[in-house]
Amino acid sequence: MTTADASWPLDERDETDEEPRGPVGKAFRLSAADSLSLGNALCGFLSVCVLAWSAIRALQEHKPFAADPRFFGTAVVLLLIGATCDLFDGLVARKFRASAMGAELDNLADVISFGFAPAFMVVIWAGFTPQVPFPLVMAAAGSVLLAGVIRLARFACVKTKSGDFMGLPIPMGAMTVVAVVMLFAPSIWTVLPIFGIAYLMVSRIEYPKPKGNLAAAVLAWMMINVACLTIWAAGLAGGDTLIKVGAIMQIAMVSAIPLRVLMFKREKRREQRRESEFTSL
């Protein structure tokens, strides 16, 4: 037998090993949870399209671009609908069947809706004003996108002992960026907090996972925000006050959780120190 003949079975084995294994057909079947993930991705894409169209209209009309509340309100409502889909896709996957690509679809949809869309919103919000250097705007938007990507990648690889989220969940981070955009006029001082939100997403601070009553509270909070945004975008009486109160509450909630976690850990260390001193006596 020649050398070529002797190596032929090995070559055939290598090619066979490279072929996909398992029920490949099942990987292409979408479950109900996958439909929600795709809906989340579509909402993020439409949100970007709405914001882009607001700038395109100004260019077509040869007018200086100014952020229109109607477009921002529509974009944020779409993101909230996407966040609702993201909240339910895990629940549906656990209650019914989950497809082989469910986790990957969920992460990809989150990158679009809660990574790219809020980053693009930052550009539309502050990128057309002379008060803020454009490189700073791009750095802030890039930090939101990159922090979101890192946050999702780490979520897929790292699990906490408590089962909670490590770092600010990307939907909550996106909604906090939206709150800053909706609450403040663009300036250097209002762009800087966006870097802080990006840091919280990649931090080691643990945030509680919405389960049971907490999940219901999160859903109710989203529905209230949608109602407030609708009233604001429609120009009805009291809309400005509602949107400001909602944005302030979102920022306050995200800021309070890390402080509460730090206080809890400090109290726990004090208890452990007391127990160790008591046992040493």
C-alpha cells in the first residue's frame, strides 16, 4: 500500500468528523420564544429607522436638524415594546419548548435593540449641536454599544452564585440612556453620565433578576412608561411633567441599586466580623 493509500482512510475520517452532527433540522425551527426575540430585534431596527428618518427629513427640507419629540417618542416606545418581548421570551421558553438557537437569537436581538439603538439615539441627540464635541458624542455612543456587547458576552459565560445579574442588565442600561436623552438637553455635562451607565453594565455589581412579583412590577413599569411617552409625544396636557418624572425615577432606580448592594455587602462584612470575634472569645 502506498503512502497516499495509507492516508486515505484518515482523510475520510477527518472529513466525516467535520460534518455537522445531531438533528440539524431542529435548529431551523422557530419556537414561540424565538418569535418574541425576533420581534425584539425588529423593534430595535424600527427605532433606528425612525431616528434616521428624522434626520433625513431635515436634510431633504434643507433645514438645520433638531430632534423632534414625536420621533424620539416613537423610537422609545418601540424600544419599550422590544424590552417587553425580551422580558417574556425567557418565560415563554421555560414554559414551552425552546429551540436550539434561542439563546443566540436573544443575544443578537438585544445587541440591536439595547446596544446599537440607544447608541444611535445618543448620536442623534447630541451629534448635531455645537455645544458638544462630536468625538465626545461618538465616544459616549461607542461606550454604550461596546459595554452592551461585553455585557451580553459575559452573561453567556459567567453565572453568579446568587443567580442575579452581574452588571446592569442591558435593557435597563438602554432605558437609562433613553432617560438621560429625554430628560436633559445635550451638553458636555449631560453626555458624561452616559459613560457611567456603560460602566455599570460591565461592572461586578449584582442586580436582582426579575422573577415573580418583581417581573410583574417591571412589566407594569414598562406599560406606564409607554403610556407616559404616548401622552408626551401627542402633546397632551401634563405630558412634559410625566416624561420628566418617569426619566428621573429610572435614573434614580438604577443609581440606588448599586448603593443598596454596597450597603448590604458592608452590613454582611460587619456581621461576619462580629461572628468571628464572638467565636474567638
